[in-house]
Amino acid sequence: VAYNRYFSHWSYRSIWYTTQLLLCIFGFLDIVWVKRWNILIGIPDKFFSMGDKVIVGVIDQLNQMPMYVLAAVLCPPGMEATVFAANMSLHNLGWDISAYAGIFIQELFGGIAPPAFANLGWFLLICSLCRLLPILFVPLLIPPGSPRSREHEFTSLMGSRFVGNGIDVIVTTDTSSLLSETRER
């Protein structure tokens, strides 16, 4: 409901920029929790951690919603389940890569082990800042347009051809055939 009401008129790029920046900012709350600054301002751990996880969960859903909307607009008829499965697979791959990247960063700090948890604050800072990395790819991978745009508007926004990563994607407006055809250069 919030997405349809507040974000459907925003461009896809603006939504991703905003939600990714918010995810980075809220990632800094982990540092606040580890340093126990939440206690200093009077917020118990139980409420602080619950509030943080709920807010980050909502922002993460808002971050993913444009991809589903964009896929629904450009998806060929009858391929909705396949496109959704591909999106979820890529999402899960991203989580797996981030987990391995986190392990690699931990090793760079010499590990983070109890009871001292040395360098945990620095680790959390770097992890939070890493959430800004996807912003670099938004202009390359995310088309202009908004969730209210339709297939024909994408062809006029992107021209007849969207080029990226060595693959030409030719977008057609003939909905009786596939909406996109790819061929290797």
C-alpha cells in the first residue's frame, strides 16, 4: 500500500537510490547497538533491535518492489513465474555473495571473536558503507521510467535498443511475441 501510494510516481532509479541510501544509513544503527549508545539515550536493546530489523525489512521490501513491477511490465505473457524465479535466484545469489564478502572482510581484520570482539565497529562500518556500492550500477542497469510507465514508454525512453554488458536487448511493442530478444554481439 505504501509503495503504491508514495513511490509509484517516482522513477525506478530514484526509488533504488533512496532505498539503498536508507539501507546504508540504517546499517549504521548496528554500530550504535554494538557501542551501546542506544542505552545512553534510553532505548533498551530489545526495542532497539526490533525496531531496526522491522524498519530495515520494510526498506528492503521497498527496494525490491520496483524490480518486480519492472519485470511485470516487460515480462512476456506466460513467463511470469520464470521471470520471478530468475529474480529470486539473483536476489539469493546476491545474499550469498555478500555473505562471502563479509567473511573476507572479517579475515582482513584478523577475525572477530569473543570475548573482546576487537574491530567489530570497523567491520560494521565497512559493511554499512558497502551498501552504497549498488548505487554505482543503477545508471548502467536500471532503465529510466517509473512504475506507472508501460511497455511502450520504455521503448521511447530507451530508444529501440538498450545496450549493456555486451548484450543488445531489442524491445518491441508487439505483445503477441516476446517483449525482448537478446543476441550476443
